Amino acid sequence: MATAALARPGSRSDLPILLAPVSALLVLVFFVPLCFVLFYSVYDGGFTTKAFVSLAKSGLFIRVLGTSFDIALSATLFSILLGYPIALHLSRQPPRRRALLLILVLLPFWTSILVKSFAFYVILGNQGIINQALRLAFGDAGTLKLLFNRVGVIVGMAHFLIPFVVFPVLASLLAQNPELRRAAQIMGAGPVRIFLRITLPLSMPGVVAGGLMSMVISLGVFVTPALLGGKSDIMMANLIDFYTRDTLDWNTAAAIAVILLSLSAVLIALLSWVRRDEGVA
């Protein structure tokens, strides 16, 4: 019996063989480049920490770091405000209809972020759909500047991040016991009170998980601020691009990448802690 179990396809003895290709791929395309980044961040003709010291004293880096957190936090909050009602609506649908609606939520994943960013030119541009409607209603004085500023960046990033909020929030909402809402209704609680006292508190682990996931993704965004933002909307990834392409300072660029990686690692650790607590609960 033991021999038969070992020979059975899909047994644990097959795991090393099955995982070998993907493990080799991860080593080649992730671990090795990461090692090079770590090495160049502390090596410039000799081992040194001057890149990190210069960044700590750089007004440009401090300003870009603050801008990155500002944009990431704003986009995350905007995504939660838009994504929570979507998840709440999906949680109240029958399973078959919910599955069909989830396809619409997944549609942004099927389109390149580069293509989506250019599509916002048609919507947010001076001759875009929104400004044309405002121009018809209020004249030229009613137009808004929605591109090449913070508004364009946050809108573009929120559009990309909403699915990352919807799914964890939806999971928390579906895990709630419907008997709690029925008991609250029997006790005379209205829909608003039920939402504020039961639904929202019990869904907070999903909200926090979606928010942390969005923050991790937002901190490393490159395309959206480059295409939709202005000069004051440079983020960490754009600064890395500046040091690698314009100044050819690979040492400083690698140091910024290590700092960005460390910030993301802290957020991922918080996300894992939230998920673990949610599983225990």
C-alpha cells in the first residue's frame, strides 16, 4: 500500500519534480536580478553605503518618497470607496449572477495598463468626454484640468486597483453569518444601523487586506504617473528610471529599489498578519 501511494500520480513525492521548472524560472528572472540590485546598491568600486547616505540627505528623494506615499494612499482610499459598494452589491446577488458580474470586475485585468492609461486621454483630456459635456453645459469656463496632474494619476490608479479591493472585501462579506442580520432586523434595527454595527465591522479585515494590497501595488506603479501625471507627480519607480536612463547612476537607482522593496516587504508582512488573524477569527 505504501509503495502504491508513493507511485500514485500527484503524491507528495512528485512535488519536487513538479515544482522544479517554476522554481528555476523564479530563480532566473527574480532571485538573480534581485541579488544584482542588492549588490549594486552597496557596491561602487568597493563596498559602500554612500548611495543610501546621499539619498537620506537628498531633498529630491525625500520629496518623491512623500509624493509616492501621498498618491498611493489617496489611490487606495479612493479604490476602497469605489470598491466596497461593488463588493457589497455582489455579496447580495445569487451565485450565478454574481459570477457573471465578477467577470466585469475582472475586465481591467484583461487590458494592458499602458492601453488603459492612454484610454484615459479620451475620457479626461481637454477634448475628452467629460470636458466636452462640461463645455456644452457651461461653456469654456466650465472645463476642468483632469490630465497631467494628481487627479489623472489617482483616477488611473484607482481604476486599476479596484479589483484588488473588491475580492478580499467580497470574501469577508460572504463569510458573514446571515443570521446576524436577521437577528438585528427582529430586534428592530434598520438597514443603516445593521450596516454600521454588523456588516461594516465584520468586513474590516477584507478592507484592510485590500487596502494593504493596493498600497503595495501603488508604491511601485510606473506607467500611470508617467503618462497621466505632471512634474510634481513623480513616484519612486519614475525616480529609478531617471537615475538609470538620464544620469546613469546605477548605484543610487539600486539603493532606491532596495528601499522600495523594503517598504513593500513591510506592507506584505502586515497583509500576511491581517490574513492570518482573519483566518483565526
